[in-house]
Amino acid sequence: MVINVEIAKNGAENSLSLIRRFTKAVRETNVLKHVRAVRYQTRRQSKCARKKIALKRIIGKLEFERLFKLGKVVEKSKKFGFKIKK
């Protein structure tokens, strides 16, 4: 949705009133409202990307379980992952 707002100077109109008319036209077309609404939206991830992330998560869980069984992991921390014994 791209809307161009075009305002031309009328005769002896000063620049302040030209800016005022432009601002009014922008408000009426709701361009800024739309831009601010869409500003931080991200694209939905593709099926391939979601699978890749899921596989990475599964592999990480399996690796943690393996290290835990071997006794190489001290504790599971939610904030920083897991700590490995040295």
C-alpha cells in the first residue's frame, strides 16, 4: 500500500502554508498510521527455516542429555544454558 502525497505551490502561497497543506494531506491519507503499524513486523519464517531451528533445538537437547549422563554438566541454568565441568 503505497500512497504518494503530492502538493503543488499555489501562486503566491508561502512555504509555511504549503507545509501545512502537505501535513494535512498526509494525515488524511493515513500514511503514517500504516507505516508505524508495519514498522517492526517481521516476515513469517519459511517451512525450511522452521525445520532447521527445530532440528537445532532437538540436537541441543540430546547433547545436553548425553553430557548429563556422562556427568560433564554441573547444572542446567535457564538464563545461560548449561555449565560444563572442567
